[in-house]
Amino acid sequence: MPFIDLNSDVGESFGNWTMGDDASVFRHVSSANVACGFHAGDPTTIARTCREAVAAGVTIGAHVGYRDLAGFGRRFLDCSATELADDVLYQLGALQALAHAAGSEIKYVKPHGALYNTIVHHEVHAQAVADAVHAFSPGLPILLLPGSVALAKAEAKGLRGVAEAFADRAYDADGTLVSRREEGAVLHDHAAITENMVRLATEGKIVARDGSVLNVHAESICVHGDTPGAVAMAGAVSAGLEAAGVAVRSFA
């Protein structure tokens, strides 16, 4: 039976401020991109998220980002390669400790927000991320956008690069994500989203916002945990995939 991973960004609450409904999202996804404290999340939130993921049988991955708590990691930081690599390594160590305490461990890495989008093209930062992940554990897969510089850098370093697609984000004709600064960048129509993701899983195709059809090979689909209606959306996509004969299962 064919399968595909369904991942979600979680652990992004901070103190008394709540972001998303992680425990409910875990009913529908197979992988959890857990914030590591630099773009979101505090130690108690992260620890609780790891425990909930373990209880739900969901794989834990490290959602590393720029050191930008105020901007939710969605702003580019012009840091040096050394600083960025150290920041990524620091985040991996922090999450590994909390995941270990919950009875699990980090099984993959996924960059967050501005870092994810920057290393689609930015060679220096892409190399820094690859170097940090390799230094932490050469066996850790890393989730990245298909065709990105980061994917090439990761594979050149000997890491397993895992291409992913986004359920709730619009695509431009060149295969990149529409900037969140633009209207229509975040999608909300569960039926249309599910249809597009079933098409991806069964045919390797995604419809871009201009109507063009993109050929996309992806092993994982992301549903952002902070998107309004994320739980219902994850449920719709999961049910749609299974109805089409595609199992939801972690790549890691």
C-alpha cells in the first residue's frame, strides 16, 4: 500500500499564550515538527508537546529556526554561517534532551519559516544548516522544499534529504511558496486542499495558484498547526488520503 507522511508544526505556544491545538492535531498526523525555543515554544511547552507526541505514537522532529522569538521566526536574519550553525546545533540539543525525557528522540529536522524559505536559494545558510545537522547526527533526515539549494547541500553532506509539500500554502508556478505577505498565500478550503494533496500523493502533481500543474515528488505533506482550522484540515487531508488508498505513515 502506498504511503505518505503527514507532518505539522507544533509546540509553538509560549507561556500563557496558546498557539494551535497540538493534542488534537496528533490524532491525524504521523510526524510532529516541534519548536525548539528560538522562534516559538518554552521548555515546559516543548516538554509537554513531546509527551503528547509519544502518547499519540507520532514521530518527533526538530523545527529549528532563526533566533527570532518576537517575529515568530518569519524574518530573515543576516547572521554568519558559524552563528547559524551554532544556533541550529543548540536547538537540536535542547529538543533532544526534552524528547529523551519523554521517552523518545529526534528522528528528523525541519527548518522553520524564514530559515526554510531562505535556504531554498541562500547557499551560505543552506550549508550552515546541513553542517549543523551533520555535526549533531549524520543519520538525521532533513525535510526541505523540492529543488532547493538546501536539499542539494544536505545530500552532498551525506544527509537524507526528504522533499515535502504544503497542504495549506499556495504555490507559484516556479514551485516556490507564495509569500505570506501576499493575499491568498494561506489556503483554507479543506475540500480543495484535500483534492490537491491526494493528487500529489497519487500522481505527483500540485496545482499552482495560476492554474499551472507542477510535477512535485514529495515524501511528506505539511499542515501548519497555527493555521485556522488546522485540526479539521489535517483530519480532512488524512481521511482523503486513506480513502484514495494512501496510508498516512512517518517517513522516519
